[in-house]
Amino acid sequence: MAAQPAVAALVLAAGRGERLGQGVAKAFVALADRTLIERSIRALAASKQIDRIVPVVAERDRATFASIAAGLADVAELTTAVVGGAERQDSMRAGLASLPPEIGWVAVHDAARCLVDPSDVARVIDAARTTGAAILGAPVHDTLKRVEGGRIVETPDRRAYWAAQTPQVFRRDWLEAATEAAVAAGRVATDDAALVEALGHRVSIVEAHSPNPKITRAEDLVTARALLEAERGEE
């Protein structure tokens, strides 16, 4: 049986995270005894499905990450950090361009989703290998309202809606083509799946079995700490 093409994970961590209000870039904020980026890297490595982990950081944070990387010497998959761009999409492109030819699959992960469960990472990679593209997500439970000018104009059926999460996993050639098309069209998307969808590819979604919040605001850190404490209490 032929070996499966290798999988690389891009850990996007170049954002400033000003809404978090911690005075440092979001990825380098500590949650208990580890930074968000370290937690994300260790979760990805623990999935046993990833051959290469590429952190993408801002130029201003290279030295900070280097000090963190010194404590990640046991993560064999970790590579030297790549410098990202002004926008999330720019950082993804920078990470993608850094990959060696043997990488056939790319998982894009936000460092701020540091509580992702390794088993969920493995499941979404398995799904992508079957369909060509898959993302982690969760059904929406709140009622949704579409609003214009401060007024509700529509209440869509929430049963048709899911909240997108990361990792988002793609065939490398699909993601490269989607990225090039977006650059040519001047199109910016809030997640990578939207770029692949725009080329007509179908993207599967895998339901996360464990909470996988994106830490954006101070209250998200409070929630993440509570989730972490609950998890430790169950061990």
C-alpha cells in the first residue's frame, strides 16, 4: 500500500489580539502554565496525524516564539517559525509557501483555539482524506437574526447553520489554487474553507466532540480556564 501524503499544520499566530487586552500578542498569552500557541502545537502533535507543524508569527514576535520553542524540544514535528502578514489570509499564504514538496495535505489552525482535542484533529484529517477538504465545527444552538441598520430583517432556521472552527484541512493543491484565485480576485475570506468553496470544491464538516472556543476577548480566557479546570478535574 502506498504511503499517504504527508500532513502539515500551519498554526496561525501573527495577530495582535488587541481585543484580548493582555498587552502581548494573543498567541503568547498564558492559559494556566502554557501559552495559547504552545497548547495548540501540543494538541496538534498529540493527534499523531501530523508530520510537520509550522508556526506563523509576526516579525515582532519571532524572538518571543523562539523562547517558547525552546520548551517544545520534545515536539519532533515542530519547525522554525515563518513570518506572517498583516491579515490572517496573508499569514496562511506565507505558511503554505514554506512547505516542502512532500506535503500533500494542509491543516490550518488558529493558535487561539488552544483547547482543541487531539482526537478531533485526527477525525477532521481522516475526513479530509476521504473528501478532499474538511473542517471542524459545531451546530449553532442560539437563534440567529440577520440585522440591517439595527433592525431584524430575517430569522433563519438555525438547524441549517454550523459555527466553523479549526483545524481546517485541505488537499494542498486545492488550497494553493484557491489562494491564488483569491489573490487574483482581491478576495479576502474570514476562513480558509470559504476560499476552497469559491472554486467549487465541496468541504465536509466534522462535529467537534470537545469544546474548541476561539480566545478573542478577556471573557474567553475566563471560559477557557473554567474548561481547563473541569477537564483536569475529570482526570
